Amino acid sequence: MGPTSATTMRAAVLVGPGECAVAEVPVPVAGPGEVVVDVERVGVCGTDVEFFTGEMAYLHQGHAHFPMRLGHEWAGTVSAVGAGVDAGWVGRRVTGDTMLGDGTCRRCRRGHQHVCGQRQEVGIRGGRDGALAERLAVPATSLHALPDSVDAVLGALVEPGGNALRAARAAEARPGAGCSCSAPARSDS
């Protein structure tokens, strides 16, 4: 495949279960409220594997369909902003939220966009292309600036790290709480 043009870029496209190809696709344009990010690093997680095997429930529920561009764990640099977005984002190193709520429902207004019934998920749900590409368009409201001390590899790990933190907080584990289960005593005899 030759070099990309000013209007196309390379992206990994999952065209069906077990079938992925590098393709020339249109370069994203920052719509109102969006930015375009030059992608530097992308993680691949279990969700991506489920899409690759065709086992992901979203495929069977109609929330996602082939062909698709995976990639929801990512880091890169903002290269363009759309209408209504602060131009100060250009040149900043960022990562972003995966789950993008509609911003209007009760759940979103309470800060729970991850359970919005109308949410899009970057590279996963609702037709929102993922970061397994040279560039990615996302809402500016989903961005998180990366400090200089966080390289692109660690930046792409912010999303899975955030999931682990959310799970730990939901478990309300406290030091010294111990396990309340009654496991049988271990016998080494």
C-alpha cells in the first residue's frame, strides 16, 4: 500500500469475524465540538478480541456491526479542532473517554454517561470509529490531557486503569476489612 493522500489514511478495519485488513479510509474531520487526534498508541483488550471472534454481545444486540474500526484505549496529539472547541487543544497530548453519553438524559446529567442508554463507545458501539487508525475524531468533552511524565504507552493504558479503579471503588474495599466468606481451612497433610 502506498503513502496516504491528504484525504485518506490507513486504518485497521475488522470486516467480519476473524477477518481484518489495513484499508485506506477517509481522514476524519472535526465536527462541531470535536477534535481530531493523531494517534500514537492503541491498546487491544478483551472487548476487541470478542469483536474479532464475533462473540461480542453488541454484535448480536444491534449496537455494533461490521465493518468496524476498533481501538478504545489510545493516546495521541490533537491536530485539529471543530467549531466551538478551544484552539488551545491543538498540540496537546491526550487520551479520552470511551463511553460518550448523549449529554441530555438524566444519567448523563448526573455524570453517569457510561450507562447512558443512547451512548456511543469509541471503537465499540454506535458507529463511533476507534483509534486503530492514523487519526481519530472524538468529542472535545471526552478528552483528558496527558502530563509530560506520562508517555503514549501509559496514556493508552489510562482507560483500562480507570476501569480497574472504578471496580475497586464500587467494591468499597477497606484496609483490614478481610474476606467475609467462609472458605474451608487448608490442609497440607
